[in-house]
Amino acid sequence: MKKLSTSLLLAAAAFLTSAAQAHTPLFDCFDNGDATLTCEGGFSDGASAAGVGVRMLDGQGKVLEQGKLDAKGAISFKRPKGEFSVVFDAGAEHTLTVLGDDIT
Amino acid sequence: MKMKFAPLLLGAVLATASMQAAAHFLLVYTPQTALLRGGADMPFNLIFTHAFNGGPSMEMAKPQKFYFAKQATPDEKSEITDLSSYLEPIQWQAQNGTVSAWRANIPRNVMRSAGDYQIVVEPEPFHEESEDIYIQQFSKVMVNIGGIPGNWDEALGLPGEIVALNKPYANWTGGVFRGVVLGDGKPVPFTQVEVEYLNHDLDLTNNRFAEASHIEAPHPALGAMVIKTDANGQFAFSLAKAGWWGFAALDIGPVKTFKERPLSQDGVLWVQATDLPK
């Protein structure tokens, strides 16, 4: 019985945590016009995305570059040639991908 | 003779009444405030007018300041970016000829980063000849790019200011907009707030308001509306129609005279309502 209530409590705690993180991730990139692009990430509740990992992948899914968003929630890359995408990875439910063709 | 005279008089009274009922609004107009991306130059028009009636419009001197406030990081106070170098004078069609107004195209590289932008106009005091007073409306509009929120609820320390309690760019038609009126940074209880719908579309090709109106008010009180703040300086107003709603809190700033005449330092905020998609 004691075991049950502990697991219940854990389940409730897990639920509360996920409820507290019910914000939506937001991520987009733009071309700076100088062969570089800047990507910006954040959350719908205004929480900072500083430190969130960002990966640039080529058309085959190979990592070209990676880094973390700075205090402004931004990161800049050189624009690669050919097909590519940029992935914002803030955990399982919080992954977003922007395709290179959409970065203007 | 008597019969003819009476309708004329009534007409004159109605004309006077509607003139008095219309409130001054410094319009800070941009077509869309909730943007997915900052893809192109961002156009703004600054026109000192009467919003519901689409005029009369008044002469507007070059603003003392025109800028946006935006946070660099989520937890910091906003930084100011001066936009005054982008101001260009235009001649806006008014009832009798034209009046001076302003246009600004903010380049993409200045206004494309995600987040909230509070765009602010601090105008020169305007001499209202009919009342021999000066009016200075500190006017704000907010733009969001990409959905990442920022400083939409931040007070910028204007002499007269309406601070939003709902995002001004994120309102469904019929939703309730809330704000708080600050004079010299402090809430102003039980003060009047004028509310007007931008009832005539802007014809930006010909620099005039369209003739056609969206609403025919059956009574003056439904055109130039007046509400009051509560004991905490807050107000709420339901946005009954998609488009632009102007809120103006009058004579709330600390400076009360200009050139030895009464000065009304007002706070104006523009709010955009969006229809639910069908």
C-alpha cells in the first residue's frame, strides 16, 4: 500500500512537471544576406531557450555543424551549399526542424 | 419658414454633437501585427486623426521620438532602437486639402528578429485651436514576429502610457482586451479612456481614408466610446469586430502646461482583433 502511494505520488509529480512545461517551442531561421544564417528559438511562455542544442544536417542527415543557443536564444551558421536542415532539440516533445529551402 | 428652419437647426446640432463626440487619436498603423516572419520591410503610418470618423485629420509635426523597444534576452529590460531616420513626411488627404503625416519603412535587417516590438511615437504637442490647448499623445503599437513573446507587458516609463494586460497582437474578435493606465508611471484610478474603432480603411496609395465605413453608429456614444478605469487603473473592453481598436487615456501625464496653455499628455495604445478562421 505504501509502495502504491509512492508510485502514485511520483506519477503525480511527473504529471505536474510536464504540465509546467506545457509551453510550445518556437524556432525559425533567417538568411543574413552575407552567406550566413541566424536561427532563433524560444518558448511560447517567454521562457529562455538559452543553452538548447541546435544541429545543422545535410540532406543525408549527417551533422554539418552543431552548437547551443546563446543568451539571446540565437545561433549563427555559415550557409552550406546544397540541401540542409536545422534542428532545434530541447528534448523529446520539443524538437523542431527548419528546412534550408525555407530559410530566406 | 419655421418648418424649414427647424430641420436645419437640428442638423447643425447633430453636426456639432458628432464633432465633439469624436476623439483625437494618434494613429500608428501597420497592416499586420502578428507576423510569422519578418520577411520584408515593415511599413508604418503615423496620422493624427479621429479614428472612428476617418477624420478630420490634423497637422502632425515631426515626432520628438520614434523608436521600438525590444528585449535582447528574455529576462532583461528592453533596449531602444531609434527609428526616426526612417521617417518620411507625407501629405494625408483631409477634409480641406491635405495635412502633414508620416510614413516609415523599417528595413528587414532592423526588424526581423523574433519576439515583441513595442513601437512608440512621442509627438510634439499639438495646438488644438478650437479649445486653445495642447495635446501630446504618447502612442504605442506592438508587433510580434514568430510567436516568441517578450516585452508586450512592459511599462516604458512614458509620461502617459497604457500598459497591456493582454497581448495587443493576439486577440480573437469578441475577446476581452485589458490594460492599465499609467500616469508618470503610476496607475490612474477612475480615469476616462476613449475607445474608437478604426472605421475607415487606409488607402496607402492615395494617402487618405477610404470613404466607406465598416460601422454606422446608431448613436454618438457607440462611435466615440468612453469607458473608465477601476480603482487600480485597469480597464477591460470586448473587441466586437476584427480590425483596429484605439484606446486613449487623456490628460494623465505630469506636465500640465505648454507655452503657457493647458497641455493634455495622453497615453494611446492600438490593439488588433483577428477573426477566428472559418
